[in-house]
Amino acid sequence: MAGVQVLDRYYLAITLLVTVGYQMLGFAIAWTFQFDKITDFTGGSNFFWLALMTLLFARTGDARNIVASVLVMVWAARLAGFLFFRVLKTGKDARFDDIRSHFLKYLGFWVWVVSLPVIILNSPSVVGVDHSVPFGTSRDIAGIVLWGVGWAIESIADIQKYRYKARGGPKDEPIRTGLWYFSRHPPYFGEILCWWGIWILCLSAGNNLGGGGKAALRGSVVSPIFTTLLLMFASGIPIAEKSQGQKFYDTAQRPGKSDAWDKYQEYLRSTSILIPIPPALYRPLPEIVKRTVLLDLPLYQFTGRDGAQILEDERGQS
């Protein structure tokens, strides 16, 4: 049965309108009350509603559509639920101090862009078109496995860090528990794998498609690419790395904590920025390999107040 056509054959307009409207509602609440308790929940749950809405519009029993939509909803529900629980415990999230006061930063276009593979998969440009590609291809399996590995890494890493902080881990040492022993940002690595997996799974439907459906599914590769770029160069790793650097620089100024900066520098030398690698293998790698192949780029280094150099100069004078 062909899906319901709403505004266009790709569901681009209706999903964009829903995303903007949903994010505007979240912005209105956050701005009015100046709090962060629903910010992450609004973003995460937006993915859930787009996947569910387009699946219902599709009116299809095709296994690929159902599996892809459910995987997105599982990912979104886990993320939104965990972040909502965490902010309820902490009461505030400093990441949103700037965003909360700026309307355009809150529109959530990133949610729409990242959701494109499942939006297009469920659209009339694919559903109801005779593409005769049964679910269970090698590409389907590869996509599901990649998503599963990524989801497990992201979920486990979030739990491990939350428990580490809840137990009151050392303030002068970076976390090196579980997956964090192998990567400085395992949740980001897991999230990137999830969305590459979703795109690969959705792409299987376009093997024999004609017209715009096949091109649209291929074009939805912007989803995992955008996710990777966003986490690697915008709101993910750069902010987290510089925040960590600031934290250990400040900690090293306190009485009895002068070795905090040295511990942090050793942590940077021995722990991969993203891809989980045993420190024994990562530490001896040439710097050029770390910078180029493993993308541990200079832009991630803490430079506020020229932190590292100032601290070294102070120690050299003491």
C-alpha cells in the first residue's frame, strides 16, 4: 500500500515544519523559565517523533522500514531519557547557557538533517515503489550490526561516566574507567557509528529504485557526514576537550594538586581522541599518525590563557 503523500513525495517539508515547531516550543519553555531540563529531551525526542510519524504516514509492513524506524526510536528514547535523567540530577547544563538565549541556535535543523535517511525511506518516493529488494541483504545486516555496536558503545560509556561521577571520582585525574580507558569520547564514537549504520540500512531500499527515490536515499548520506562533522568540529569534541583542559589547568593551581596538569598531559598522549585504542598501542604512535589518521587535531587543545605554556613557564620559574 502506498504511503500518504504530505506536501511532497519525500516528506521533507512536513518533517522540517514539525521539527521547527517542536524546537520552537522547547525554546519558548527554556527561554521563559531559563532552565535546561527539557533542552536535551526536546532534541532527542524530536528524532523519535519524526521516525514514528513518517512510519505511520508510510502505512507499510515492510520489515526494513519498521526496523530502521524502530532503531532510530530506540536510539532517541535512550538518549533523551538518559540526558533528561542526568539534568534532573545535576539541575543545570552549562552547555546551554548561550543557546538558551538565542532563538536561531535552538531551531534544531540538525535533528532534521540527521533524520533524513529514515524520513526518505518512509516517504512515497520509496514506499509503494516496486523495488523488489527483500529485507535481509548484506547491506541491511551491516547497517544493523554497525548501529548495534554504536548504540552499545554510546549507552555503556554514558552509564560508566555517570557512575564514575556519582561515586566521586578523583577531581585531578581524567576518567579512565571502562570504555573511557580506550577513548576520550566513546559516546561520540558510538553515535557516529549509529548514524552510519542507519544510513547503510536505509540505502538498501534504493538498490533497484528508479527516479528520485534512489538519488534521495544516496543523498541522505549528509546525515552521517553531518553527524561526524558536528561532533568532530563543532558542538562535540572541541567544546568537551577545551572544557577538560580548562578544568585541569584550574585544578593544577590549587594547593596539593600541582600534578593535575601533568596527569592530564599524559592522558592526552596515551588516550585516543575518538576511536577506542588500547593506550599501550596508542601512546608510541608517531605524532603525525595521531594528528592525521586518528584526527587528534591541534584545534582540540586547550589554549585559553595559553594554559599549557603558562603552566610550564610557571613551573620553570619555581
